[in-house]
Amino acid sequence: MKANVGDAITMTTEHVGQANRHGTIREVHGPDGGPPYLVEWSDGHTGLINPGPGSVLRVHGQEADRPTAAT
């Protein structure tokens, strides 16, 4: 996965009844745009994420608008 500062990110859930999380990438800590990412979530919280196995993320940027599965 590759992301840039300012990209919108959606983390989908694997459990019924849980809402997807939407946020904006504020910092990219990995090499070449890789994770971990500091994300400001739509609820105002900020957190560092490092997508693990089974996570499904969608990064919306100026150059990319495609789903990416994290492994």
C-alpha cells in the first residue's frame, strides 16, 4: 500500500454492525509511502495505524482511487 499526506482513507470493518472509519492521512512513516500512517479520523481522534492481515483499506488520492487489501 502506498499513500500520501492528505489522502482520504476508509477502513472497512469485518464485523456486522460496526461502522466504517473515515479519515485523512496526516503523516506517512514508512518508506516510499508505506505504513504506518498517522490518521486523523472523522470523529476528531488521531491515531497511528499499521494495517494488519485481514484489513481492507481504501485510499483516495489524486493519483489513486482503488481498494487495497493489507496483508
